[in-house]
Amino acid sequence: MRAAREYLRITAYPRRQDYETRWNLNNSGRAHLEGTDSRTPGALIALGQLNLGAAVLSARAGDASAVRDYLDEADRYASRTGEDLETFWFGFGPTNVNVHRVITMIELGDYSHTIHLGEFVRFLRGWLPTRIGHHHFDLARAYQRLNVPDQALRHLQIARRVAPGQARRHPLVRGVVMDLPHASRHPSDALTRYAAWIGV
């Protein structure tokens, strides 16, 4: 539980660019697991999730090699735990590892790889709608960066169906919607309606 708490503190930490503090929290989480039985499901899940957090931090620092190492380690834990939607509310397992592969690719600026991986993610029943919605935000952002506005809007519309309150307020969505008109001389009616819906 202490290790899980440190992971949650990483995700809640308000200063996105303060990598040192986030790494300290990640290392603190690992320290809480020293001496635990690695066969214990809770320990495996906490270690796996801390590796996913470390992969995201490495991606934001531009360290692609470290990203691969952390994701591969998380994948090894996920192969042992299977899909777990209950322990610590992480939803840890192979699906969460795949979602984080998408997150890290977009953080590294590899938008083609983001799409290649992200389009094949399938969510289990019980996943939080807001987490599914955020996955579609990421895909929309990747398509927008690759100047494929129709596909970007498709993912925004999926996010709206899955988690409408989140889609209407999230800054990632607003950013993509505001940038999409620049990709086309004549924004579609669907994009115009979406922009009106979120108030931009």
C-alpha cells in the first residue's frame, strides 16, 4: 500500500516538469517493496505500475532506451499477474502496459508508432471510462500532429461517447480541437459542432 501510494503521488504531483521530485517518489515506492516476496500479487502489481510510471518519466526526459527497459520489465510482471482491475485500483496487466506504450510514444514524439500501437488496444469491461477517454485523447493528438484531421476527430468523438464530462473539459481535447482547423482550409461541420460543444 505504501508503494502504491507513492505511485499515486507521482500521478497527482502538480508540477509536470519537476522530474527530480517524481523520480524520488518512484524510488521511494520501490524502497517500500524491498524485502517483500516478489511472488505476492500486490508486490508484483505495485512494482509493475512503478515501472510504468518510470517509463513515462523517462519518455518525458527523452530517454527512449530507458523507456523500453521499464516497459519490458513491467510487461514481465504483467505476464505473471494477468489482468487485475481491483488491486490498488491501477488496472494493472497487459492492457495497461500497452496503454503506457502509447503514452510513452506520444511523449517521445513518435506519432506513427503511437497510432500503430494505440489502434489495437482493446479495453476490458471494468476499465474506468476516463482512462479509456484519455487513450483516445492521445490518439487524437497523434493524428492531429500527423495532419490526419478526420481520424483525430473520430477519436475525439469516441472519447466524448465514453467519458463526455472529461472530454468537454480536458485541456488536451481543447488543444487538439483548436489546432485541427489549421490542418484544413474548410473545417468540417462535425468539427465545428464539436468545438461549439466544448466552448471554443
